[in-house]
Amino acid sequence: MSTLHSVAPVFSTTNLTRWLEHYRALGFSTRPYGDEYGFASLDGVELHVSVNPDHDPLRTAGCAYLHVDDADALHARWSAVDGGRAVTPVDTPYGLREGAHHDPDNNLLRYGSPSRT
């Protein structure tokens, strides 16, 4: 039996440089792999991106959920970054405080921390 160790979602973009710069502004360390692929990592979380000239932000955007220690602090940091769209964290009935960030390609990073209430 094999053990899973991590996961790395692969998002789509039409502009690799813009994607890498946006995630760098969010606090990730980023690096390209050639002209059509790249990586972003932060605190042990790794995201991949692939250039897709047919990417449609309304149909082909991806999503990842991040468990964080403070959703409000992350929201404050990420909402200050230009080029994306932030969703303010709210308390959920299932005990999490959740927010979100859409990147310029409409890929969604949802995140949550334990609710304070």
C-alpha cells in the first residue's frame, strides 16, 4: 500500500508571466518551467500552472481549498494584491471561517480556519 504525501493542483492561465507575478505578490515563491508551465509554493503548499491558450475563466478555471490558521489575516494580505478578487471571510455553520481569492484567470483559492465563535 502506498501513502499519499501531498497534492499539487494544476491551474490554467493564458499568461504564465502574469500568473507567476500575481502569486509572487500573494507571498508565494514562484518559478517557471519553460515557457508553458510554472510552480508556486508557500508554507508547504504547492500549486502548478499550465499555459492553456483556450482557457476560459468562466468554464475552465480551477479551485483549491487551503486550511489556514487565520482566514482574516490571510484575507487582509491577499486583498491588498492588485489583479485578483477577494471574498471576505465569514463564519460557516460547520465551524470554519472561510474566505476566497480569485486570481486574474478566475482560478479560485478558497481558504478556511477554525471559527472564533
